[in-house]
Amino acid sequence: GVFPSDVEFVPRKKKDAGDDDEDAGYLLYLEYDSGSHASSVVVLDAQDITGPELARIHLPFHVPYTFHGAFEPE
């Protein structure tokens, strides 16, 4: 009863900041819980996707399952 959306990569640093690790950043996705009819934003470390969640933001509403967006730096 829990459904993840597409995953979006957000870099940890600007590319011109000297960080050579291309996977240094975060993975964000929306997760819909059909039992509570609400969504959460889930944040993972892109370099340790099997590790614990860095954050889970519980939204007081649901986001339509087909909704998607994109990260745009500044």
C-alpha cells in the first residue's frame, strides 16, 4: 500500500566547488501511502542508498501519484 515516485538527484555541492564525487548528493522522492491517503518526501544519501533515510517529511495531504518535477539549482 506504499508507492514511491520517480527519484530525483540533488547535488550536495555545486559542480564548480571542487567536489569530484559525481554521486555526492541526495536522492529525493515522493511516497504515497494508500492507507492514510497522504504523501511523504523521502531523502536518502545518494552514496549510501541502502543506509537509513536522512529525512522523511510527512505531508498532511496526498500528492497525485503521477505528479513529477525536477530539481533546478538556484
